[in-house]
Amino acid sequence: MISLIGIGSKREHMTLKAADRIKEADVIIAYKPYLEHIEDLIEGKEVLRRGMGDEMERVELAIEKEKEGKKVAIISSGDPGIYGMANVYFQIIDKYSDLEFEVIPGVTAATYAASALGAPLHDLAIISLSDLLTPLEEIERKIEHAAIADMVIVFYNPKSKTRVEPFESACRILNENRNPETPVGIVKTEGTDTIVEICKLKDLENQDIHMSTTIIIGNSLTYVKKGKMITPRGYKTKAELPPQTEEFYEKFFNGEIREGQNTDCEYFPCHEKQENCTFCYCPIYPCGDGATNGKWITDKDVWNCKDCNWIHNDKVVDEILDFVKENIHSMEDFDRKKKQLLKLRRATIYKTRNEDYQRCFELDDE
Ligand code: SF4
């Protein structure tokens, strides 16, 4: 039996099954540094340490040992199916008959880094920036399409001392196709320490990045709150409506509100960069996510929109006004159509992603 085992990013994240299979194995085959994490599990076993670049040799060795009737463990860091040894193994097994094998998953760098950053993942693309086996143009194409599609993007192997071009290209492509204010999470493991940093996309190129750094690029909805990076999923939340909301919407339903900017209003401008006052009271209230800079007032169950100027942007109003006019005819409709309103908000944030809506970027030290 050959077990292709992912041991995760750190020993404490290894699965019980991975540990069991390592203990049961007669032969351990691994890239040398991975063995540091599992020294206590491999005592007394035949251990074949190999270097970086010897991947095919590791697989051939494993097959040779399996043919001798031994239980073999091939060790990958992270998950064996994500730039690990599983893909190497499956590339050549057709050459052999009667092999018994299994793949044991592990915690990959993307999920490990995400847990250190908060909750930055939603639909995502994991892209290795190593161009050792992949043409640079292929890497660039994938980054560009993932950026346009608004995927959260995770970069593995971003940069080494001799290989900087893919990283520089990635920064350029992302800045061309995504808002430069987008939050970016950077996670490095140094010994037993995990170092976590968050920067803006426009500053990524100047960060201290190396080969084993994991980088997570947020999407149009990603924000930073209390030092954590969050990409919301858009669940419906509840909060009491601000007073006067009902009064405002009575007029709205009767076609009595003034569209566009209302400089005659005694409160104008009630938000920074207020272009449009059509939705004096937001039809999506409470959106319940900080992507446009709203926030909960702690311990009060009140959603505060003071710092959100998104709903007062001309392009945003253009996108949502018709839907509200056609679908919302009573205060009850706001609740009945809430999921549609929240989806419209997500779609509109994407369409207006290059607008300056003061994305929440609340680091602890700010
Ligand atoms: S005003 Fe902004 S923060 Fe408030 S509910 Fe509307 S979109 Fe959300």
C-alpha cells in the first residue's frame, strides 16, 4: 500500500488518519524539511530523505518499496492534491500494475492562512506563481480571469530570490483588474511562529514576500475589521429600522421623493462624497456586512450606516432604483424581498467596484 499523505502546515493540524498511516508505514519517503514535524512518528522506520526537484524519484522509490510488500508513506506538506505529491504519483502509475494506493488529505496553506486572517475565502482560485513547470503566460492568464471574475485569489510559491517576474506580473495584472484598495492577507510561517499581515493591493509589490508566503487577495466585497480580513457571504440579518424610514418610504411609494442630489436638505451632505440623495434611507438596511463600511454598534443590536457612502453614489442608484420601484410597494416587501435586495447589492458592488466607497480597512493599530 502507498499512502500519499498531507501533513498540513503545522503538526497540530495533521489529521488523525494521516498520523495513523505514518505510524503504520514501514517506509517513509519525504522532502527533508517535512520530516522535522513528524520525527517522533517515524522512529525505527526506513526513512528515505530526498531533495526538492526529486519528486519523480520519490514516487518511483515508493513503487519499488510497495512491490517488495511494504507499506509506504509519501509525505507532502499541506494537501497532497494541491501542488503536492498526489499529482506526481498519478502521472506515472499507468506504468505499473496492481498498485494499492490512497490519498490522505491535509490542511492546505490556503485554509491555514485563511484561518489566521479571519474569514477571507469565498469562491476562490488557488494559483501557484512558480513558473518552473508552468509557462508564465498561463499563470498570467489565470490571474487575469480570476481577477475579472472577482474570485478570492490565493497565491502559493509567490517569489524566490531568483524568481520575481511572476510576482511582479501578478501585482500588475491585479492592480489593472481589481480595485487597488482591495485587502490582501499575507501569511508566513517562520519556525513555529505564524506571521500575519494585511495590506492594500496597491502596496503588495513592496511587501516582504518569499517562497513559502501564502497571499490571499480579497474580492470586491472583502473588508478588514478589527484586524481580521472578511469576505461576506451575504446572510440576511435583522435590526430595528431607523425612525423616519417608514415616513420616507410612504413618500417614495407615492413618487414624492426627489431623485438625485438634494442640496436643499438641511442635512446635506450627511455623508462624505454624497452624489445622490435618492435613497435617504437605504432600501437594503440592514445589509449586515461591512463591505461598504457599515457596522454594528457593539452591544446595541443597531446597524450603523454613518460611514457608508455607497448608497449615495450615482452609479449605485442607477443600478438599484428600477428594482426598488418595481418590486417594493410596502414596508413588508423589504423583508419579503430581502434576499433579492442583498443579491442586488452584491451584484452592484461588483459593477461599481472601482468607485471609492471607503472600503472598511480597520486594522487594530489604526
Ligand atoms: S447604507 Fe450601506 S451599510 Fe447601510 S445598509 Fe445600506 S449598503 Fe449597508
